[in-house]
Amino acid sequence: MKPLEDYLIVDFSQFLSGPSASLRLADLGARVIKIEKPGTGDICRTLYTSDLIMNGESSVFHTINRNKESFAIDFKQPEELQKLKKLLAKADVVMHNFRPGVMERIGLSYEDVKNINSNVIYGSISGFGEHPDLKDLPGQDLLLQSLTALTWLSGNQEDGPVPMGLSIVDMLAGAHLAQGILAALYRKTTHNMGAQVQVSMLESAFDFQFETITTYFNDGGELPVRTKTNNAHAYLGAPYGIYKTKNGYLALAMGSIPVLASLLKCDALLAFPENKFTLRDEIKNILAEHLQTQETQFWLDILEPADIWCAGVLNYQQLFAEDGFKVLNFTQQVEMLDGYSYKTTRCPIKIDGEYLTSGKGSPKLGQDNEKIIKEFIDC
Amino acid sequence: MKPLEDYLIVDFSQFLSGPSASLRLADLGARVIKIEKPGTGDICRTLYTSDLIMNGESSVFHTINRNKESFAIDFKQPEELQKLKKLLAKADVVMHNFRPGVMERIGLSYEDVKNINSNVIYGSISGFGEHPDLKDLPGQDLLLQSLTALTWLSGNQEDGPVPMGLSIVDMLAGAHLAQGILAALYRKTTHNMGAQVQVSMLESAFDFQFETITTYFNDGGELPVRTKTNNAHAYLGAPYGIYKTKNGYLALAMGSIPVLASLLKCDALLAFPENKFTLRDEIKNILAEHLQTQETQFWLDILEPADIWCAGVLNYQQLFAEDGFKVLNFTQQVEMLDGYSYKTTRCPIKIDGEYLTSGKGSPKLGQDNEKIIKEFIDC
């Protein structure tokens, strides 16, 4: 059995951060009812990437909202709010990612929900937590990356700020909310207590940088410096980086410079002492020039048997063509209620040797209204 | 009370991925006993970043291992292994991140531990899960980024692969393991069942790309294309990116091009239709040129009142000098047993309005042996 079976989550959240948390809880077996505004629904339904429309809606929406139900209800209407409260009274978890004050104005603050469901777990993600100057700003991923200095860690020294090309802050905040809710759920079972669980994208972005921030604080407050070329981590020495070869690229993680020099027959590198941090630009330059002289596989054939931490650099076409990838069964085919079927990823967690999969696709707006009304409201 | 109080985790894991999971469980209130090899301990103790040594050990180790105990024991010796088993028999969770086969050879596989602790939750992180060709390779972050195509999402079109400058795959795998363990813990309480929870860095890296992979699969299998300049997400249209201004940088997330054109008084942009995806390079070029004509604050003063999603781009010095950051109290001072004290980050999750903090620093190797032997072994 999946760990969260028979467990009910009512999720008001939109876009990515909150919905990614409830997706994980759905993967783990919970029943997730997505609350949406009639007419438009989650704005993410029309947040297209690469202009791709799948069954009338965005690929982003379909990815994040598989395995959920949709209940469309205009809860700003007092009568509808009363109906919704009958559902909330039966939920194990209520969650949202509105800006501060929105749920309070609707009459669905933690206190309000606790009045009708005393042991509820009430989870929320805000953009900026209690930050006095920023707390009313939109919690958008790129803006969070920019405001938390994350953009100064990728790319090379002269590149200026380089954002990470995925919604990393959304996803981490979602992961943290899922952790907090799961821990609170355990406490609810053992101690019969509800909980309020709060996460902010701002603090999740700081937590992501826990190593670099701690290093910064204890290293005299000098700004992180990326290497001039082949940077992969501002605080790590050579060879850490990705290098061009004759026909592609080679990734090199930590490794002894003299050992590398001898394996690669790179004489210019032999003069360098064991990974001296201050010489990393020079070391990387020599390596970069030398590695261009042969193809990637040539270097891998030398380095892998010597247990050097190295790898080729794949793109999606190369990756998904691999037989090894197919063995993993990391993709799953899911189906919507109207029969539309699409290929997406599955949960990365395996429990008791089994992957947590489900063939249920994303919901059409309001598709589960009738069932939910019968089960929770008109009863 | 913290949710996981009175809950015992015995953690064999090293480096970053596993220890980041047990740090989160420690934050949530669990007691974490770190098992280390006498003499050297967790190799992370000497994995220096920026050559920084804090109280004889690396800043990375101190960051990830605060709020844990250390039990140094040579469990490859049969007698010592028997002692260790007395501790494992009392653990709620046993976890590790060794390469496949290591725990089996020692005699501490899931089956072995279940024999002495039938309801144990046994968690593990591997590099590559069941991948037939890669499963014996080292699970190192940069190599995982390279093998899972993650490096083709950041940077500009002509940059080649650009890694994310943080150990993102380690951290996500740690977050997923923590989620799986927490869910299993809930099921243990409700259904009196143990569990094996397995995560791989490979699958965590795929999960991180769930949106882009799903888009790729449903978009005809074309490789993601980053914009020529100002890229922040290969699949998003203009203006999404970071732009140079007269004195710094400005981040712009999603926004209507005609509205932006008129607010910024950028005539050249007025000719462009609403965010046409195929014109994103041209739009970004015009924006990039225009935004260099004024300082960052000038643009923010125009855009913020109009509710455009924008932000300045801070570095650590600017960020930590802000009064707003200080209000958040995101840093905490922790102290080691020998009195050495250092500043680091705290858990990003807030429960019942309280942050989960602890003043306990990282452990010296084997510092808790005596106490642990008395409490669990000689009893």
C-alpha cells in the first residue's frame, strides 16, 4: 500500500511551487482535490512553454497536476464558501500558495479552518515569508533567484549573473512544504495535534545555498569567485568543470591534478602541485586546451578504469535513446478522463522495491465537481 | 514540540546527499547518530571549499552535519558489528548512501537489519538506481548533471553545456529521501509496517526536469533551445531573463511585450506582437539594448508600481546587508562540544509559527561514543 492512502488533501495552490508539493503527496498515495476558480482555473493551465498546447492546455499544467481531482468553485460567493467548508472540515491537509492576506480575506485562514477542523494540517508557501520590504511581491522563480544571489554561482567569471534554467526555487519550496506536511502528519497521528506549516521561496533559496552561505560567512565575507572558464562551482578547485573535447564535452569532478596529468599525458600539468585552489584558473586552462585534442570516449576510456570521477555530457536525445534509461522506466503514460493520453515522468521515490506510479492524468477544470459534491457536501 | 522528537535515526551516509536528508530530519526534531569510520570519519570532513578550514574541518561538513551526534566504530570488525547491531535494533530509521553492494557485504542490508528490527525504515540513496550500465559509478553531482542533460538548460545558446553551480542533484535526492522516510514513518505509525525507501540521484535529476522532459516528449522530440542572449529558461519566451542596466542588472520574468514596451518607452518594441515565442531572440535583443540606458532602480521605479514581475539582482554582500534579511533571522549561531562556534543557516520550514532551530553544531569524530555505548550497547 502507498503510505498516504485514505488521506485527503485540499489544495488551493496554483502555478508550480504548491502544486509540486501536492503532486508528491499524491504520488505517495494521498487523494488530492485541486480547488480552482470556475472559468479560468489554475493560471498554469495557460502558462505555455515552447508554445506547446496539449489537449487545450499547457504541458506545465499536465506535468504538475497529474493524479489530482479538480473541484471548480467560486468560493468568493458566501454560499459557495459554505459548501467548500464542508469539504475542508473533512480534509487532513489544506494548502495554498496565495500572497499573504488572500486566504484571510476569503475567510479561510488557518484559524478559520481550524474552527471547523481542529486537527487540520494547514500548509502554505509564500514568496518572501516575513521579509518586511518584499512580502507583498510576487513569488516568481527568476525573481527569487535574482534576489537571493543564486545567479552569481553558475557560469564563468565574466558572464555576469547566470540564472539556473529551471524553476529551482519553486521546486525546493514545494519539496520543503511536502516535508513539513509529512512530519506534521506523523505528529498528528502520534500526538493528536494539528499544525500550521509555512515555507517561503526566499528561505528555501537560502537553504539551497546552505554550504555556500556558510562558507561565505566564515571566509571573511569575500564574494564567491567563479573561474574564468569551465566553472561548475565557485568554491571548488580544479579540475571541477565541463571541458570541450574534439567531438563533444567531458565532465571532470574532484580529482588529483598530478594523477590526472599523468593519466592524460598532459606534461604541462605535471608542474602543478596537488589541486592548489589559487591556481585553478591556470590548471583549467591547460586542461581545456589538452582535452580538445581527443574525442570524449578516448578520455573516458583512460579515466574510467582509473576510477577518476568523470562523465560524458548528454542531451535529451542521447539520454532517452539509451537502453539503460529505458530499463529504468522513468516515464509513464497517463490518461485524462476524456481519453487524452500523454507521456510524463514518475515519482523518483521507491518504497518496498516498488515505484509509486499512477495512470491518472491531469484533471479538466471542474471534472470532479459532481462526485465531490455528492461525497462531501450534499451528504 | 518538534514533530520528530524521540525519534532515532542511525545514519551511515557521507558527503552531501544522505547527510542533507538526515539534517532535515534532525531539524524536524529527530535524534541523528552519524556512524563514522574511526580515524578519517566522513570524507566530507576534509572536502574543503574555497580552501576554508573551520576548527580543523571543512565548512561543507560543518554546514550539513550540525545537530548530529558522531559514533566512530569500525564495523568491518565482527565484534564491533555486533555492538553496532544493538544500536540498529533500536533505531526508527537506518540510512546510507554507499554504492550498491557495500551494506550487503558488511552484513547490514535491509534484510539483515530487518532481522534485528522488524519495523525499521531503511533508506538509501544510490547514484544511478537500477541503471544497468551506470549503477556502479560514483554518484557525484556534476557527473549526474552532465549525464541527465541538465547542463543544456542554463546559459546562452552558444555557451555549450553550463552546469548549475551548486550540488543540486545531491540536494534533491536528499529532499526526496527525507520525503520517502517521512511518509514511511507515518505508515509505520498507522499500519505498524516497516519500509525500504530508495532514491537515486539519477531519478531525482529526472524528476527535477519533469516539466522540460514532459515538454520535450510531447513537442516532437526537438532539443531545448536556449535564447542567444539573456537566457533563463530554454522553454520560455521573452522577456524571461536577466538584463544588464547602466549600473547593474535587472531580472524580468513573464510579462506582456506591448505593456512593457509602453512602460519602458521602448519604441522599437512596440512593433512586436504579444510575446511571440519564435521572436524571443529579437525581443530580447531590443530589450537588452534599451535597458542599458538607465540604472536598475530607474527601471524598477517604473515597473514595480505597474505590477510587472521584475527584480534587482543581488550578490551576497548586498543581500546580507539588507535590513529585511536581518529581520528573517535566517542565520543561526551553533556551537560545537569544544566551544567552537560558527554562523550557518537554519531549516526553512516553520511549524506552528516557530522556526525549527537548534544551537548544536557539528560533532567531532566519535565525540558521542561513550554516551551511545552506555545507552544502547552496554545495557
